[in-house]
Amino acid sequence: MTTAPLIEVEDLRIDLDGRSSRVAAVEDVSFRIERGETFGLVGESGCGKSITALALIGLLRRPLSVASGAIRFEGREIQSLSAAEQRDLRGDRIAMIFQEPMTALNPVSPVGRQIAEMFVLHKGKSWREANQLAVEALASVRVPAPERRVNDYPHQLSGGMRQRVMIAIALACGPDLLIADEPTTALDVTVQAEIIELMRNLCAERGTAILMISHDLGLVANVCRRVAVMYAGRIVEQRGSDEIFRACAHPYTQGLVDSLPRLGTRAAHGRSRLREIAGVVPAIADFPSGCRFNPRCAQATEICRTTAPETTWLDAGGLVRCHHHA
Amino acid sequence: MHEAAMRPGDDVILSVQDLAVHFPIGGSLLGHGQRLLRAVDGVDLELKRGECLGLVGESGCGKSTVALSLLGLLTPTRGRIVMDGQPVSGKQSGDRKALARIVQMVFQDPYASLNPRQTVRRTLEDPLRLHGVTARSEIEGRLEAMLKHVGLRPEQAGRYPHEFSGGQRQRIGIARALILNPKIVICDEPVSALDVSIRAQIINLLLELKETLGLSYIMISHDLGVVEHMSDRVAVMYLGRIVETGGWREIFERPAHPYTRTLIAAIPDPLRRAPLATTKGELPNPLNPPDGCAFAPRCRHAEAVCQRAPVPSLETRPDGHAVRCWRADDIAGEAFADAALT
Amino acid sequence: MKLGTSLIIGGLLFALAIVVGLLAPWLAHTDPVMDANLMNAEEPPSWLWWFGTDAQGRDIYSRVVYGARISLTVGIVSQLVNSVIGVTLGLSAGYFGGWWDDIVNGLTNLMLAIPSLIFALAIMAVLGPGLTSLLIALGLTNWSFTCRIARASTLSLKSQGYVQAARVLGYGDLRIMITQLLPNMLGPIIVIGTLGMGSAVLAEASLSFLGLGIRPPFPSWGSMLSEARDQITTAPWLSVFPGLAIFLTVLGLNLLGDGLRDILDPQSRSRRT
């Protein structure tokens, strides 16, 4: 195989066309994911994590568009592919699962058929073969009694079961990359734990890389090897998941970790007032100049207000984008 | 109840005894083939003045149904609710108005829970007028004081909800819940719809208000970190019943019920990579619950006794920690791998 | 911008009709009923008679101007009655549900199954022609769409947090319906109402044309068309101008309704980012 990473994003900028102006919803975003690697994008609403993922699979729609930068899948620029080539890539090589599986599944088609369709569409199987493969796919995501479940409609399944079906569909063609956008946010914690374990195991068995998008620091730290924290359209810190939340280099990452009421903290240290991050998450049209976190940052100085910080490579590996990084 | 017996009764602001809410499901007009959904089936709760009671459990466990019954929006099938010394029936609308001055609610979604066509001022003033506060100066005074309490400026009163951020909207929702000076506030997932960086602000605010205004909280949440941080006592519900209840330290440091243990160990911690606790299978169908312990089909400690009727009873220990599990004593020795001890 | 065009054109046309109706005594050249003069019968449009004259020598321009009063009164008042009936029934049915909902639903389906013009015809036949009976007939027969919209909005709105919150604050049912539900469904109701006004203007014209609406000699656009029927080839201006007035007013109302839908309907409004 080539030495090119599975997916490589370089200086990606995504513009949002407003009524009267264009603003950059995502800017200077670069990262790469190797084969079989697990990579996490964390951030709050509007930070650009989901639209970055949509750009990866060529699903950005107006008023959003890729303004500049490169997205390369195995060295091939995705932007330059034809619509048909992009379609082949999606589903077959890159698959995606979403937060609410109910809206992503077709309500009037049995789940088995929806899985089988993937084999017919992308692998050229006959329906008879595909139906058999669908049963196996359901079994592989630990759906009990898969022979019967293939005939169920999405509304007959629980939220956890539906997400399993989504995973079965996503993994049906053995994709190289699975993009999971808040895959467990709508689920209960015990169900979340099962889905996470399932994803981890399946991907490890098959060598599938995962790009996980979430606002949940704990989730990302536990699923991914490397994590990028996004704030207001930029990656502010990107490191291995073992250290990123334990020795935060960026004040925003530190602020997030400090503001969480983590399980066990009260028992160990007693109850103290949670550290707050002042202010509000800015809307895309109101991104401040300079470092975008500066209005909420306790360490901000003059330079933070005027100049956007450059990427700094950390000695311990990873990068941070802050004038005063730890 | 053990603790209730030791303390003077007026310390208790809310007591719930044997609360049950059953919904008939399906069936014909005459009731043939009708089945009973036991959303809540025999729940006892006690909330002391100035305390926060955490109510945890997964969707479908009945915690929201308990909340609706306390607010008088659902008529319980049986059971007794006493709030601030007064029994609550929840049937007549006159009662509901009186009840509104005792118990209020903070809602989960700050976007859906504010009327988009009402200014903050109307949202806060209308309830006051409805409850007989008519003097212009008093209304104005209470409005201003309340806005300050929740960290908003009085000059923002003329604005509409869409002009505020999610965190500010939740502050408005809290102001609305507190404007009638209630004694009990039910917080239904008050931060889970907010951005992560905003949650701490709201949690701090809720705890501050509890102290300054002398409130008692019922905190409904699936986020155990938030529950541990805020609660004095915790009740864990599963399939319509309380399976474990006790002080926050007992619940989080020495959880006795296998379900509570699973719940705690299923939470991924940002500072610690660990395999997450998983269970077998999913929540049983509440229309057709298992014969014995409701958690038995998913429990890795389950034995034959757990799968047979009757349902284990909630056994209260001397320290007030109560557990509904046949095997609580057998598994107590098994060290509980507590999540995150930093 | 696209959003504005239909709103502006529609609004201008409707405003024009209203202004004309309000200022009729000043705009008209002659009295629409009394100033008959057979000397001027069937004059074609000219500088003197802008829209020509009819068989009795009455000024068509003045009659069209006065006709706006009747047509718009019928359109606005009957649609108001429809809206009030529709909202009351739909809101209460959606809110309370149960047997009341079943009854309202049945009634709505019944109304939708009978062509409203035929129903109005039947009512007019019983009440006899005239403005009052016209208002009653049209006001009672066209509420089913409003009712459906109101009921559907109520069903989706009543589970919203703020409605729950109002209940928790001790609001009574009526107060919840008026302060929490009604203001939030007003957008689509106004849209339906505007479109309904257009069809009421048309219905008035049809009924008057059939001789069941406004009786001569009072000028409504429909009754003018009815009178002009026989002279359509010899004196086309008799039907062209009232017809044009109906066309422009109804077009204006429909454009206005579409324009309002664009700004009021939450479905078409941009979602929060």
C-alpha cells in the first residue's frame, strides 16, 4: 500500500454564505487519520466539528461550501472527484452514523432490506445473497435473533437497537473510515457503553479507522487514540487522548475539564464551586478577531485580541494554538 | 422510614408514599385486551428542607412520571403525596394553583421551554398577576430582584427569548420557576441541553439559589457527575421502582445494587481510559416486566432466586441506605471499581 | 429579494383595494345607484366615462369603486367569522382531545366533503339574498381549513416545554390556550385567512352572479358581472372592469398570503444554527 495517510485534511476552510456576507465557519483545520486509527473531534455546538465531517464525505450543502484547503483520501483529492466517484466513496470506503438513528433510517423499509441494499449497491451482490449477508451483519452487531429482526421496521426497534442497525449498515461494505457524529448522544448510558464497546471491537477486528465527533470529553477520550479540540471553527489543541485532558495545553481545554462535575471528584475533594468559563459560545457570524477564545479567556492579553495564534508543535507530541500555551 | 422516625416531621418538605401511576394501554372500548403500563409502581420518597434529592435512572424508568405526579399534572393511581404539610390530590384546578406556589420546575430544553412570543417581562409577570400580585411596584420589584438573582440585567426584560443564548435562556427558565417563591424545585435535566462550557455556570447558579432562597431540589438527571455534585441524597430508579436510595456518598462510593454499579461504571471519564461496564440486553418491556427482580435479565450476579417472583423488597440499613436486591449482601464484598479516583 | 416580492405586490394590491373602498365617496365621479341617465347609456370608456357606462347610463368606474366596499366587506368579515369558528373549534379540539375532538373532526370532514359554494348556496336560498345573509352564508362554510391548521398546531405545540411550564405555574386551560398556544399558531392562521379572503371575494362574486348575493341596484363586483352577462359582446367594458377588479384583488390576497407564509411559517424560517 501507499504511505499516504487514510485521510488527510489540510488548511480546510469552510465558508457560510450569509445574506450579505461570507464568513468562515471552519478555518485552518488540518489533521490526518491513519489506517485503523481512532481520532476524535470534540467541541461545542457551532464549533464546526460536524460540518468538517460532512466536508470529508462531500456532503456539504449550500449555504456551506469548501472555500479552500485540501481533503485527501488515500492521497486522492476528494474535491476533484466527480459526483459519481464521491458517491462510490461514501458507503463503500467511508461510512457515517448519526446521532438520531431514527431519522437516518428509512421508516417504511425493513431494516434487513436497508442493510442488504448496501451489498447490492456497492458490492454488486444479488438480493438473495445480500439478504443472507444482512442477517450476518445484524448478528455481527450483536442483535439477538437476527433472522427475525431483519424483517422489523425501524420503529419496532429500541434506540440502541436502531443504532446497532445503523452501525451494521455503515460497516456492511467494510469501509476504511467510519465517521460517527454524536453516535450515542440520544442513548442511555448503559446502552451508550454497549454501543461504544461494539464500535471499538468491530473496528479493531476489521481495521476500520474511526472519526468520532462529540461534545462529550469522556466519550472521546475513551474511544479515540488522538483527539482534536475545536473552538469557534478552529482546532485549538490536538494530542494523544491520554494526555490532552490531563495536561491541557490550551486554556479552553483546561476550562472545559475544570468545569465538568466529574464523577468521584466530590468524594475525593469535597464539593467546591465548579470553575466556570465566562461568556457564551459565539455564533458563526460573531467570531471574535485574534484568538477566538480571547473574550472568554482569563489569560488573554493584547496580542490575543489582535492576532490569531499560529500552530505550535509540542515537545510531547501534538499541537496547540495559543499565544500563552502551557 | 428510618430517618423520618428519628427527625421531627416538619423537617420533611415532601414525602411520597407508595406512589403508583399505571396507564391502560391498547384494548377495545370496553377494556378487553387492555394492558397496564406500570410507569411508576410503589415509590417512596422523602425530601428534607434545603436538601437536593437526585433522581437517576435511564429513560423509561419512571422518573419523569414521578415528577409529573408531584407537579399535579398526572393523577396517580394510588399513593400519598404530602408537600409542605399539605396532601396533594392533583385533581382540581384550584389545587393546582395552590400547588404552583409550592412546587415548580426547571425544564431541560431552554429552547422549547420559553414561549417565543412572550418577552421575559411577560413570562415572569403573568404568573405573578395570576397568583394575585397586582401592585405595579411589587411586580416590578420582584421582577428585578429575580432577574438579578439569576444573573440577568433588568434592562433585558423587554427582550424575546430568541435574543438570548442557550445559557441565558436557561436562566430565564430558572427565574420563571422561582418567581412564585416556591419551596420545592424539580430540575429536569437542567444542563443536558446546554453547551459543555455553559453547564458549570448553571450548576453553580442552581446551588447558589438553593442556599440564598432556601430551596429544596429534586434533581432528575442521567448525568451522574452532575447528580453527585449537587445531591445530598440519591434515589436510583429502574422500571418504575426505586432500586437503591441513600446519601450521595453511599450511592457513589459504596453502591450496593448491581444496576447502580453498572450505571456508575458505564460513564466514560475524560481523564481515565477504561473499559466501560456493559450489561446484557436492554430494558425489559415495561408492559411485560420480568417476574422477579426487574434487573435480573441484565444482571451478571443474577441467580435463580432473582428470576422468580416475588420482587425483592427495598431493605433499609441502619444508615438509611436502602437496596432492593436479593444478593446485595453476597456481592457487597466484591470490590466496586470506583470510577476516577484522582 | 425573493421573499419580499410577492409580499409587496400582494400587499400593495390589497391596500389599493382597501383605500379605494374607504375613499369611494371621494374617488367616485357619480353616485353609483342614483345617477342613472339613459342619455348616457352604454357609453364606451372615454375621458369622460373612464370605464364606460351601463344600460342605465350609470358610471361603471364609480360603481367599481363603490363595489370594492361590498366585496371587501364580504371578504374580510366572512373570513373573520370563519377564522374565529375554525380557531375556536380546532384549538379546543386539539387541546382537550377525546370525544370533543372526535365531534369536531367529524364536522370538519363533513364540511370538507360538501363543496362550500353549494353549501353557501343552500344557506342563501333559505335566508334570501342580501349582504347579511351573504356574510352568514360565507362565514359558516369556509372554516374547515383553519380548523385543521389550528388543531394540528395545537397538537404539536401543546407538548412544548412552555405549555407545560404554564400548567406548572397554575394557568387554567383557557389562559393556556389564549396566551401560550394561540400566539404561536397565528402565523399559519393569518396565511390561511388571507387566502380565504380571496376565495370569499370570489364566492361573493359567484353568488351575486347567480343572483343570490347582493341584489341590484347596489353595486358589488359579482352583481355587476351578473348584470353585464347579456351585453358581453356588445358592451364588453361592463364585465371587463369589475372582472379585473376581482382578479386583481384576489391575486393580491393570494400573493399576500404566500408572502406572509414565507415570513410567518416557522417551517420556512431559517433554523437556528
